Amino acid sequence: MTHQTDPDYQQKLAAEARLWGDEARKMAQHIPPDWAHHRHLRHNVIMHAADIDALLACIQPGMKTLELGCASGWLTLAMAERGADATGLDLSDESLQVARDYYHTVRDQISGQVTYQAVDLNYLDLPASTYDVIVVKASLHHLVRLDHVIRNVHQALKPGGLFWAADTAGDEHILSVLIAGAICFVLPTETAYADKMRALLRFGFRAPSRVKASIQADGLSPFEGAGRDHDWVSLISQQFRVEKRVDMPAFTGYVTAQFKAPDAVAVPILKVMRVVDSALVRAGLLKNTGVILYARR
């Protein structure tokens, strides 16, 4: 029995789609699915803006681009804003409807064009030698047929085409977990200090495993972490020519998500934290929590 004919797989797939569809709807109520707005979100300011801008600088008018796991479509739209013929694929029809609804309100201002399509990425079947650029951000670790997806991406790119992939770098290292947990214990977060102390006393030596599960978002969705056991960096390196690798910081991303303070206070602290964190990763004293690859067919 294949995944496609497995009732349990189909049930999980539907639940995954509902969860991310609900998330896209909720997010769109507060901020339009547009990079011009998303770039100012705290986690993007601290963790992602420079890398997304570097990717977008690679997009030229007339290119044919594809995003896997596009959610509400803001990155696909950003590529179209640079003149690309951009396609966004996602599991969730509801997420894609958010993307389509917004695109219709701005399409007259977009120099390229956008198409959105619902697809189970595990069974990706892309046309050969079609795309100049294929991007995937934070979706690979949800995939159970990761090797198939990467092979399909390779054959779908034009010769010399760019595959830009950003995702987690396997299980979180214990030292990064301990540092992240300690910082979040000291800084104000959604959890009150009294509750933090009670949790520490209750879980004792098991506390780091709880922090690790939180960092990895274990159980967030039916397929959360399904692809963690696959070494996607190795799979891509075997089939593509890796042009550039960016190692992400070890603990700053998690602290950024937890830190409860106004941006005027939090952002300067987090920027300094990222500089220190990145230096420790470069020195080999900490393990990066994520990787970005620029890979050429």
C-alpha cells in the first residue's frame, strides 16, 4: 500500500492542510501576505530578512520560478514582483485561497505573474527542465518522501538552474537547547516566572527534553518533523553543485519567538544575541539550528 492509498496518511494530510490553512487565515487578519509587510515581523527582522533579500536579488524579469510549500504565498508573490512567472504549490487549499485573494488585490502592481496550485509535495511530479529557480523554505522537514522530492526538483530545473532550500539541520544539539532554555528562563516570555520555576522543579533533569521538543515544535502538526531523519543537505549535495551554504544561529531563533517585550526593547537585544550566536557557530562551539543552500543543477 502506498501513502496515497493509505487512509491514515490521507487523514493526516487533511489535518495538516486544515492546520496550516487556519494559520494562514489568522495571520492574514493581522498582516497582508506580502514581503513588504512580513519583512517587518520580529522573527524576520532578526532571522530571515537578509537571506530572503539575497534570494530575491537572484530573481530576474522573465524567469520561471517555483515555490514548494508556499503557504499564504508571500514569497511567491515577491518573486513575481521582480518580474518572474512565479508558481506557488501548497498542500492547503485554504492557505492558497488567502494567497489568491491577496494577489487579486495587487496584481495590477505586479510586473510578473502568479499561479497557485494545491499539491501533495510528497508525490511531486514536475515537468522536466522547466524552472530557472525553485525555492523551499521550512517545508522539507515535513516530507516523508524527501528523496523523491529532491530528485524531482533536480529534473525540473533548467541546466544551471538554482535550487534554494532553507530548513532545520536535524535534531537540536543539547548545548543549544540548554542555552536557549536558560535564556528563556531569565527573559520575560508568555510563561510567568512562577510557572517556569514550578516546571523546573517538576521536570528536573527532564526539563531539557521538554525545551528540545518545544524548539522542534514536536506534535505541532501531523507531519511536523517527518523528514528530520533524512539528511536533506547531503541529498541535495549529492545531486546538485552547492554554490553557497549559510549556517543559521543555534538558539536565537527560538529566543526570538519566546521573548515577550516591545520591539523597541527586544530587537536590539536579539540583534546582539544573533551576532554572538553566529560567532559561536562559526567557531564550532555551537551547532547551527538550520541551513540555507544555494544549489545549481
